[in-house]
Amino acid sequence: MNAATLAPEDINQNVTGSPAKRVLLLKPRGFCAGVVRAVDIVKIALDTFGAPIYVRKEIVHNSYVVNDLAGKGAIFVNELDEVPAGARVIYSAHGVSPAVREHAKERGLKVIDATCPLVTKVHVEAIKFAKQGYSLVLVGHRDHEEVEGTQGEAPTVTQVVSTVEEVAALVVPDPNKVAYLTQTTLSLDEARYMIEALKKKFPNIVGPHAQDICYATENRQTAVKNVAHGADVVLVVGSRNSSNSNRLVEVSQNLGTNSYLIDKAEDIRAEWIENVSTVAITAGASAPEILVQDVVQYLQGKGYGSVEEVEVMPENVRFGLPPEIVQAIASAPPIARDVTA
């Protein structure tokens, strides 16, 4: 079914005339290319070099993924000082500042960079604008690791704004020499309002040639926008510290549809689905499909007999592995095979 054609009157009716309980499973959902790449990097590093492998911060913002990798031998640390000198460390998908990279060199750490290529794109833009003499305005959430890393590329000329009120209060050396960038996991509407406010305050402001909000964030929000009106409740599978998952909840709520963020099926409260006919399910870009299927099974156990996948758009993006991993794979000894089998 094309999601754009979905309407409340499309809901299946049972023989008594009351709405049948059903699940709309949004697509695309879950892991994006950057998350797949980051998780694969940790797994390949563990297979190639053996445990332990240190990871600075959570490799992606999902507790299930982090716990699973920890069980395989990954050790997650907040700062590089917690990594033994000379050990191997992986940077998370959210990226790091030049100061972190320099600290790693000072401590002789063997670095594998799992920064999402789309985050790296924003870092490159920050460097470019700073070198051209612009004051930088970074639209995003101050406490997010991605913002910390991007701001670190040009800390003396970068200001972070999270609200329209903060835009109004901005002071820069030259109002005619201002550039903006955005965090990759903002809501599309939030980013648009902020950029409009920046353009109103600084009419000559410049920005990136292509928007910084990543394709996966945009696609998942678009899917919610297309389907939310045909659902009574939207469940978003994702962890509390996942920015893009929280934005999916906000998108649904802004459309007037009740929406809840859940880490796992057990988080669903009975009152959320009481007298509810249609539940839509999506997942943030760092949430694995196994958790989505657990939610589907939970709802099926509650009488939601119809499960319909609603694909809004195809998504076929893939990112290559970093050279450190490619070289490690190439130089790894061949796996011994049992020739007697």
C-alpha cells in the first residue's frame, strides 16, 4: 500500500462492524547505513584483533546494541583516559573533535574511526566555512556528542543554538559573514523553523549545498508523517538518548497522534493501547530489527491479528568500511578449514 493513500476509513472492519485490531509496520525503519557500518566495524575489529576492543562513548545510541557488543568483548568508555596506553579504540558513529584525535595520538592509541560519513560531511563543512572567515551557527542540541564533535572543529567561531529565542539573541562580529550547519538528526520541521529564523536575522547567511539532516532521519520522519493520521498510536522503538528516535515521537505528536518511545516490547503500557484499533510501529536509526519484531509479537498476543508493512520509499544506501578495517581484513590470516569434513 502507498502510505500516502492511507486514511482512517481504510481500517479493516470485522464481521461485527467494529474496527479490526491491526499493526502498520513502517518502512524504512531501524538501522541506517551509518549504524550498520559502525556496528560492523566493532564486530569485525573483535573478530580480527580479539577482545578487548575499546569504544569511546556508545557506538550508537541504543542500549540493546551496546549491551550486545559488550557481551562480545567491547569495552565502552566515556573518555580516552580510560583506555590503556597503546590499546585499540573505536570512535563512535557520532564523531569526535580534533582535540580528542590529538589526545589519542598523545597516548599512542590505535584508532579505528566509525564516524558516520554524513557526520564527517558536516565536519568538513565546518572547517571550510571557518577557513573562509565565517562565524558559524550550529543548529542542534548542545549535550549531543555529534554537536560536541562538530563544534570542536572550529570552537572559537562556532555558536550552538537550539531554539528560535537563542537565534534572536545571537551576536556575531560581522552579520554579513555568517554560515549555518545543522545536526544530522534534527526533525525536518525543527530545522526549517531554525533556518528561517537565522535567515531573517542574517539575510546574507550561507549554508551547506545539501542539507545536513541525514537521509535516514528524513525518510523515517516522512514515513511517520504519511501514516500517523491513519493510526491511533505510534510506537517508536529506540533508546532515550537517541536523538532521531525522539524526533520521530515529536513528529507524530505534532500531528495529533499519540506516540511513545520504547526501548523494548516490555515498555508498552496497557493503557496506551486500550480501545486502540490501529498501532503504527517505526524504529529509530540505531534500533535493531529484532526489537521491532518483539513489539509486533507482543501486539499480536494482544489481539492485533493483522500486520501490514507500509513502505513509503525504498532505501538502499550503503557505506564502505574505513581503511583501518579494510587493511586489517586483508592482512588477517586465512581461517583454518577442516579438509576432512
